Amino acid sequence: MAVPSRVVSKAKGRMRRAHIKLASPNLVECPQCHELMLAHRVCKNCGYYASKAVVEKK
């Protein structure tokens, strides 16, 4: 197995990990109620998906 010849400094390790982060969710506008929603999912506000009522809202 390979063994590192030198210890990696804290700065080098942190610089390498600086780009590892969560991406923000892709939000789109609902065509029915114009609220922001996740793409390709049922709208939580009105219950529509692809211009069809999928979930009955009270």
C-alpha cells in the first residue's frame, strides 16, 4: 500500500476540501400557483404536477 512521504499541512487539506459543499436545490415556478417548487415534483402548495391535480388540497 502507498504511504504518504510527508504529512499534509492543515492549510493544504482545507484548501482541497474547500470545494466539497452542498448544492442549492433547483427551484422552478409552479405553472398553477406560481410558487417556487422542486423540479419534477408535485407542488406542495396546490398539489398539481404537469397541469394535473395529483394531490387533493383542503
